[in-house]
Amino acid sequence: MGWSFFASFFDRSKREEEYVLFNRDDHMRVAHTPAEIRRQLNTLRNHKTIAFVPTMGCLHKGHMSLIKEAKALADIVVVSIYVNPLQFGPSEDMEQYPRPFERDAQLCAEAGVDFLFHPTSLYPKSGPKITLKATGLSDCLCGADRPGHFDGVVTVVNILFNIVQPNFAVFGEKDWQQLAIIRRMVSDQYLPIEIIGAEIIRETGGLAMSSRNRYLNERDRQQALSLSRALIAMQELASTGEKDIERLKIRAFEILDIADITPQYLDIRHATSLKRTRKLTAHNNRVFIAAQVGSARLIDNMPLTIPLLETTP
Ligand code: AMP
């Protein structure tokens, strides 16, 4: 089946606001306004459970794994695609952020998504006057490098939650800090939504999949591989019983230096409080990294576990 088939298919399905899969009865409905998606879901929510996957589009296998998780959790899967202006800083890649909507819609339809919410805007023209603010968990890591970023994230996720009103929402562990902040938002705001974390999906070679990987040229890509390699090297060292944070970091820097990468941060923290650790503890150690590689800002994280023997007194 050639591209021309899909192209003509898209023309038709776009008009119908529905993506119907070839040879299948399934169909995915597309909504462009909050009122539309609410209307579509309202008749269903009394007798069906809803799992929600918020994204900014340019979907890859990482997003697809969240959708798979969502399908296993609930009767209905809703995916949103919205590039949220509130979470981008003035010098960030908001304008050039890739928006291949037709391709994304097809991927969602193939993955069995029931509703795709693709709003043009979620804020009044004059900008939102009431927003949420994330504090504490958002002061470190990406929050320190991207002031206001997590305020934008919690504000838009809260709006999306209000619109979709899901039973479950699935977020990737790739954005571990975001996941921790959203869990805290749901708890602080008493939202009746269960947050599910889904594991990081990686390219062959270990690079965490990201919509921003498409900014990488061949040289950048080689450099980018050093991020996951450095974290794996730390995992290996931790598995020998090394608890000293500085020695673990030195191991990572050996690998990053060879690739000529200076990370924005390389930090070992408690997985849920995100507080810095002085020494690896029995549980919940996580290493976080962010680095600018070419024109892409990349992030990654992994658990660090010391052998059980080392943790017994
Ligand atoms: P984004 O479109 O980048 O805002 O991401 C939407 C969701 O997909 C977030 O919950 C991300 O954490 C998740 N995600 C992005 N990349 C990956 C990945 N490689 N593995 C797992 N989840 C991911």
C-alpha cells in the first residue's frame, strides 16, 4: 500500500473528522475543541473507563508504549496533541517544534486510540490569567534550567484533565521530574485520577526516544549515545557496591568527556522527593542527566541499585 493511498485517505478522513482503518471496523474520532471532546466523551463516561495520554505530538515508539499501556488500563483511550506555549521559554524551540499531525493521527488510529484531541488553543487570546505554580519538586534539574517550564506543564495538564476527566493518565518515565510533579499535583489538588508511569523506550544503542532526536545529525547522534552510556556505566559501578556519589559521577564524566559532552546537570537524587543524595541508599536512587547536543536539549534518567548484600547491616 503506497503513500498515495494514505494521502487520499487522509483527505477523506480529515473531512469526516474520523480516521477509519483499512480493513477494520475501528475508527478514531478527532476533536479540535474542548466542547467537542467533552460532548464525545460525556455519553460514554458513565459506563466506560477512560485512560488519557497527553502528548505534544511528533509521535514515536515511546508515545506508542504509553498508548499500549492506556489500552490495557481502560475501555477508552484518549490521546491529546498540543504544543503548549506556556511550557516553552522565550529562547526555546516552540516555533520549530515538529507538528506532523497527519502522520500522528494515522499512528494513533493504527494503535487503536479511540479519541484524538487536537486543540488549536487552550488559552484565551489575551493569555491565561489563572495558572498553577509548581514549587519544591520543580526547583531542581530541568526546573532550574528552564524557569517556569513546570508551571506551564501543570497548568496545561490540569486544563487537559478538566476537559477529558480521565480515570487514568499515562506519562513516560523519560520525563521523570514531570511525572513526579504531576503525581504531586494530583495528590495536592485531590484529583480523582490515577497516574501511571511507563518505562523509557530507547533506540538501538540506548538513546532515549524523543521528538527532539530528529534535530540530531549523525555526529550529534554519536555524541548523544554517551548520555545513556554514562548512566549505564554508573549503574554497573553501583552494582559492584560503589555508593560514593563523586566516584559514580567521575565514571560518568569519563564517558561524557570522550564524547565532548558537558551536561547541564548530572545528579543523583531520591526518586520521589528528588532530594540530592550524599551516598547511595538501599532504595530509590536515581541518576538524572540533561545535555545540549547540537540543537537538541536531551534528558535521560535511570535507577541506581546497590547489591542487596551491601544494604544489610
Ligand atoms: P511529549 O510529547 O514529549 O510531551 O511526551 C508525551 C509523553 O510521552 C510524556 O509523558 C513523555 O514522558 C512520554 N515519552 C516521551 N518519550 C518517551 C520515551 N522515550 N519513552 C517513554 N515515554 C516517553
